[in-house]
Amino acid sequence: MASLLVVDDEPSMREFLDILLRKEGHEVSAAADAGAALARIAQGDLDLVITDLRLGRESGIDVLKAVKEQSPATEVVIVTAFATTENAIQAMKLGAYDYVLKPFKVEELRLVVQKALEHRALVAENRVLRLKAGVPRQEELIGRSPAIEEVRQMVEKVAPARTTVLVTGESGTGKEVVARAIHRRGGRQDQPFVAINCGAIPEGLIESELFGHEKGSFTGASEARAGLFEVAGSGTLFLDEVGDLPPPVQVKLLRALQERRIRRVGGSRDLPVAARIVAATNRDLAVEVQAGRFREDLYYRLNVIQLRMPALRERREDLPAFLDHLLARFAAELGKPRPRVSPEAERILLAHDWPGNVRELANVVERAVTLASGEVIDVPVLPPNLRGRSAEPAGTLALPEAGLDLQAHLDAIERAILEQALARTGGVKTEAARLLSLTFRSLRYRLAKYGIGGD
């Protein structure tokens, strides 16, 4: 049985869909306007939303946007009698599963609902499999500089133990790569590697995500769910941006580390846990402790062994190795022959300070491989800030003769600005949001949209 929301300003259509979908065995709630729909969406626990495109003076597109911002996994089907190609394209780009025209046949809508729910179930199943399998990455500790050799030696020493490790360093330095190296070299490679970005989960959900919950423990908890401590089993649980944990969750994490036991939200019994903990942060936790934002006892529990990832500017001799690795990687992903870099472009790349570290370098190389028209990456395909000049004012941009994909162009600009804001603020999302005049929630949505924010 799935949980569905029907949004339509016509009472007869709401009643018809309610009866039809309940006969299919679903739990159905209804809303007559966008305001009521948003209130229901905020409660969570929805598998599918079916919304009319026109809701009086309001639009079903607003409902679609709210669903995808608050619960990206919830599917949305748009129903309308006023179809245009522009509306359909907009809805699909915003994440709608399908677009159904009125009047529709009952069997047609039934099939769309079935397919949408199957798609949601498939995505959810894939998430669980990825968590359990660990989805191994191919990235290794690249380079031979003294700084990275020290990290490599430390990894070899700490990997066999089950001791908690705290990986520190600026945003984008590759802290998760180190955590995965510890996991692989520690004899746990056949066990799950489970990663969570503690700063990317809403405060109200992070406790349930880590420790799980029992059915009925809070609004929307329609079934019991194992937390990531349990999913990790005897493998590794990687707590990225652990400094962003809210105080109540810090208390519960401290207990888990001390006693090797957890309790689900709403549960009454303790569960043993065996996962090794590797935590990471780009903050100075000692300063956070002094400021009262991080528990001192938890800091000492996490900081048993500290491993610092050096910034890319501290290991410039590793830049050629990174360039070679990333060129091969993105060329393979894009189905292109591996390009070479012109001497002038290489000079610019090697001279840059890379405030965003390896992540910034990867983004620049991916852009260059994508835009390069031949087998050589030259200066024009590098970002304007690397070429030593600002981007041209919007009024001087020329539309190519062949036209362009405007949405893709705007997405690329938005992504570049988000990455620059994070680089400038050292990965501190609250500061990046302030710099861009966004709410923290809006920034988090945009970072998730482009897959930015994790190490």
C-alpha cells in the first residue's frame, strides 16, 4: 500500500481519484489548493503526488517544486486539460515523473500510477543496495609528495585496528577517499562502507537516519527502519562533516561510541553495533568545543587518531599526477579520447592556488574535457577566473549561430557560482548561503541538485 496525495480544485475530480486509488489499495489524502497541499507535503511520508496543473490562481508547478525540495524521492504526476509543450517540458525538467492529459482513461492513469510507484520502489531499493554494498570508488591516494606519503603511511598503520579515526582538512581535499582507503586496507573490504554527510541532513531527520526508528515513533514513521549504524554492520560508518551534528545527536553519538550500542528513535531496547567509525570535518573542532558548539567529551572520543589531509596548494608536486588521472577519468566517462593539455593551459593550471582543492580541480578538468572540441585542452576552455579575467557582462554575451541549450547553460553558471562560494568560505555552508543571499535550506537544495557538498 502506497501513500498518495491528490491535489485538484474540482471536488468531483478529487472524489473520483480518491475512490479509484483507494480501490487499488492505496492510502489517499486530498487537497483543494496549493496551500493545503504544501501543508500535507510538509508532514512527509508520501510516495506519490497527483496534482492538477491549474489550481485556481495557483499552479501545480508550485506543488511539484515543493515536493522535490522537501522529499526528492516522492514521485509527482501532473494532470491537466490545458497542455502545452512548454508546460510539459518545464514539469519534466523539475522532476515530474509523467504528464497526463484530461480527459484520460481510467486504465491510462492506473498504469501511470503503477509505473511511478515501481520507479520509486526501484530507486529506494537501489539506495539500500548501494549502502549495503558500499559502492566502491576507484579513487586512490594520488601523488608522491611528502605530505601525501605521510598520509599514506598513517593509513597503513591505523587501518588494521578498529580505533576511531578523525580526518581533518579543508573542503574538497578528499577526506572520504582517505576513509575508503582505511576501510579497504583494514580487512573490512567485504563489509559495507556507509557514508553520510551530517551537514546535508535536516536536523529533524539526522537522528533517525543514523540510529533508525520504530513504527509510529513520530509523524510519518509508517514503518520501522534501520539506521546507518545497523546498515554498516561490521563495516565502516563514515561521518562526514561531523562538526555539523546538532547537540542532541552529539549526545547519542557519544553513547554509541562509548557503549557500542544504540537505541532506535521510539525504541525501548538497545542494539549492539560493530561498525568502525571514521569521522571527518573541515572545522577546527577544538575551537568549536571552546565556543560551546561541540561536546568536549565527544571530541576526545572521535579524536583518538587524527589524520590531516593536506590542501592541494601544499602538495603542488602532485598536480601533474592529478591532471593525468582526471583527464583519463573524464575522457572515459564522456566517451572521448584522452586529450592532452597545451603548454599554456598547463602553466595556468599548475600556477592556480586551488582554494577548492581536488574538488575544484576535478570540476575544472571535467569542464575542459567536455568543452574541448579536439584532442587538445587549450586556454579558452578553462574557466574565466583561471584565465585571469572576469566573465563578460551578460549584455556582451553572443548567442551562437547554432543556438544553445539555455537551461543547461544556466545550470552550468549556477553550479560554478555555488562551487566558488563554497571554495571562498572554506566549505562552510552557512557562510556560503549568506554570500549568495540564500536561505540555508535553499542553498542545501541547490547543492543536492548538482551533487555538490560531500568529500
